[in-house]
Amino acid sequence: MAQLLTDDQITEALRDLPGWEARPGALFRAVTAPSFMAGIDLVDRVAQAAEQMNHHPDIDIRWTTISFSLTTHAMGGVTDNDVKLAGRISALAEDTPG
């Protein structure tokens, strides 16, 4: 079972995750897509990756701004699973057509 990361471990992980920030019990990032449909495409690709990882983000869509919040609900905070998914989301966001 995954273990909760300490604040120091989260800070260290964020060094390799530009655009992500620590929030209480979660990792957070907002991505601005070039259009509404590009944002929806990003959400679809993130959903596919999350399903493959069996670890699912909270997603908020506001026109072209897509916000991702990652937490391991069963553990009540951030685990390595969240860090891995954050990295995957970052890679997918970089590939968002614009």
C-alpha cells in the first residue's frame, strides 16, 4: 500500500514538476489550453492515463482553464501515486495542440 509523503518529500518531488504546487493534502496545477476543445482533449487524454494507472484526479474545467488536484483519498494525502500522475499530466499538457 502507498505511504503518505512527508512535506519534505513533497517539496523535493515538486522540484521536478514545474507548474505544480502543494496544497493541503494534495498536489495542484492549472493548465490553460489554447481553446475549449483542446482542453477537453487534454482531459480525455488525462482520463485515459489515469485509468491505466488506476489513480484518478479531481478535474475542474472552466472554459480553457483545466485544474487538476491529486490526492490519494484512501490515505488522506499525497503519495508517490500522485507524484507519478502529476508527471504524466505534465507530459500530456506539453503535448496539447495549440
